[in-house]
Amino acid sequence: MIETIYLYHTLGGIGLRRKIKELGLLLFIFVVISGCSTSNNVTLESNDSKNGNGNEGTLIIARQSDVDNLDHHFMSTINAASVTHGKVYEGLVARDKNENIVPLLAESWEQVNDTTWEFHLQHGVTFHDGTPFNADAVKETFERVLDPDLGAPKASAFEMVEEIKVLDDYTVQFILSEPFSPLLSILASHEGGIINPKTIEKYKGEVIKEPNGTGPFTFESWTPGQAIILNKNQNYWGNPPHIDRVEFKVVPEETTRVSMIETGEAHIAEPLSIHMIETVETSKKGNVYRSEGFGTEYLGFNMQALPFNDVQVRKAISHAIEMDAIIDGAFNKIGHRANSLMGSKVFGYHEDLKAYEYNLNEAKRLLSAAGYANGFEATLLTMDNKERINLAEILQSQLMGIGIKLNIQVLEYGSFVEQVNKGDSQLFLISWRNATGDADYNQYNLFHSSSHGATGNTLFYSNNEVDELIELARAETDQEKRLELYAKAQEIEMEDAAYVPVRVIENLAAVAKNVDHFSISAAGYLEINDILINKD
């Protein structure tokens, strides 16, 4: 889904009082810190380590916002999923550090035919209360999410599942109503986590408040608006974590989060905005973590709104934007220019897809051909995020070059999402994080005509040929043919100038120097199971 589900936000207000407060905090940080480097392998200091080898201690993560819930069949943000995915809950399969799908609770699997997948489960695995993990647990988990009486938002992710068939205690089959090649990629995301059957029974018909899975951490408590605490699973079936405890603390102010790294009150502060990178880079206690994500930021056209229903207008705007200036100006050269709505790590990414090049004369010609030689006035929606506001202002300046006057409307996150989902927009700045690493997640949600609105297609794009290509790619079992189908779909979407790709998202966090092995997956999940906290 759009940012409401798969994007971290830095909701920076622009009032004077807040700016003064921010400045004070920044001055505090600069007084106590100096000199460090940016890296992807980070280390940091902790007051909680019990010994010098980094094998114990409490990891404290300062986060911008709280979770919406702890039930992965109802979660609406990657922020929430990062607390439980791969920590409390585990799936049949997972993604490794190279984003390849590998066995987890299923030791192996096979595709019996186009619509039947068979999974052979691990033996000797238990849930956190000692309940055995088996095929019945798998069956109950997916029957729960598909139960229409529950009304779980994630049911749509598994709508192709017709039946879960238990063959024996450790063998289960997924019977699909139609071929669906991206099944494994969905099972590897947080939607595929297996729930303790006793927990399902306890919260029958309700949102689960105390998650219970098979993962390396057990749930202790959630104090809404303050913190979530997880403890090391002493009976974990796999490689146990090095840390004993994790505290996810809610700290809305970014400068406060970053200062907690310097004072030793936190080990990780996330998300980190671009304008705070230099602060962390010049610190004594912290490093900047950076990694490329699956997602991208883009300028969206509401193709149901005048005059953006005209492809010539959309192409004119695409040619009038000087993207290199935007990457340098709005994003301080963080992230690289996108050529589609998916990052290069996503299966189905079209490396050779060509975005529109800056050509002001061609932009003016197209706008004149569309009947707008003197330009027009339009409204550009953006969230109250500093980088997005900067981007909006640069676009406003650039489009004046072809006579288009943009009125920028800055909205609070919830209002922004509501307006864009309803189609109450003309132009909007937004992003899309891919939770599965498969192009289907982008293509079906963002471009299929059945996905208009909140599902993801806030462009209100509709093209019968693209619909057919997306559906064929879903059903195709030959992965090379899938790549060809997705490439063709992306070429048509670009020819239709349905959007303007801006940049590939980078995952950013401030991490204390005595923390080793922290990472953020391309999908945006915090990965903490291998973390070591070292003493100086």
C-alpha cells in the first residue's frame, strides 16, 4: 500500500516555535559531539552491556511513532511490522541478507502443480508458551486471516488461497484458485507470520494484543505511546539472539532521538531524516546507517482530474523537471534517481526503462499541443515532511518555466493519505515501499484498474493491456517470462506518463558506534537478531 503502510515518515512541522526548539537541540548535539563516518556496518556504545563480548544487554531503539497494533493481519505500517516480523513471528520462508527467499519454518517446499504448493515443516519447533508448531498451526493462521467474519485487511493478500490442506503433522499444502507465482514473496513478508493456535482461540474475532509466535524474542508488554518490550526467547529453536531484551521507545522529536545516541540513552534512532545526517556524521557516539530500499518516491498525477487526463500534459511536465537538480537540492544527493516505481533489488525491475529527460522546448511544445500554451494553475499535495516540502518548492519553481503555477498544499499525514486515496487531488508527492520484493506488489497495487484508491492506484490509472500483462505475470511460472511481462507493462506505463519517478528510497538510521550487525531490509524491516552491543 502507499505510505500509510510502507513508508517511514519524518513529519517535520514548519512552525517557528518548533524550529527554535529544534535549533536548541541541534546546538546541544553539536556541543557534545564531533567527527565520525558514515557506513553500513555500524558500531556504538551502551550502558546496558553486561560484559565485554557483546553477548548480553538491553537494546534500546528510539522510534518516531508507536505501532497501530501488534496483529500482523491488521497492521497498516512497516513501523509496526518491524517490531514483530522475524522477532516474535516467523513465516514458512524468509529473505536472507541478499533478499533471496530461503527456508525458515518450512525446511523445504515444492510446487506440485500450477495451483498447489506443498511445504515440509521443521520438527521440534515450539511457540513461546511451549505449544508445538505443526501443520495445524499453519492451517489455523491462514484460515484466520481469510475468515470474512474477522474482516482482516490482509485477507486480500491471500485471496487466491482456496484451501489449506494438512497432509500430516509436518506437511501442508496451499491450494490456490488460480496460479500465483508471487506466493513465496508474500509468505516471506510479515503477512505470512505463523500464530500460536492458542492465541488465535484467545482472541477469536478480535485483534491480537499479545503476540505469540516461534521467533527469537517473546512479547513482554506494550505501553501505548511509550514503549514495547521484547525478551530473548530462551528456548528458541534456531540461533539465539545475542541481546537479552529490546525496548522500542516512542520519541517523536527527531533531534531528541539523535541526542539519545550521544547520551547513551539509545542505541538506534530511526528514522533519520536527510537534514540530520551531517549532525550524526560529526558525532563521537553515532554513525549513519544507509541502505537501498525496494521503494521509490514519485510525483503522481490523478489521471481522472483535468487537465492531467491528457497524456500530452503529463509528458510536458515530465520533460520540464530537471531531476538532477532535485536529487542535489531536495535530497542533498542522498539516494539516486529512479527510473520506475521500484528499486533495483525488486524482482521485475526494468533496468533499461528510460524516464523522460529534461527538455524544456519539448515540454512547451507538448503543453501548447494540449491547448495550454499559456500554462495553467494546479494544486500539488504533499505531507508535512521537510524533504517533500523542499521537493515541492523546487517543482514549483521548475514548472513555472512552462507556465504552470503550482499551489503547494501541505497536509498532515493522515489528511494527505485520505485525500489522495479518495482522488481529491491533482498532483501529489508520495512514495511506495515494496514489502515483498516482487514486482507484482508494485504492479498490481499501483497500476491495475481494480486497485483504484486506497489499495494503491491513487493515479487512477487504467489500461486494459497493462491489466492483462500484470495478470499474466502473476500466473506465469517461468520467471524469465515474468520478467518480460513486467518489462512490457512498465514500458507502457512510462509511455502513458502515468507518474514521474524521483528517487530510490534509502533506509536511514542513527546507530551507536558500539552496536554491530544492525541492518534494515530493503522492505524496511529493522533487523536486530544478530546485533552485538560492545563495551568501549
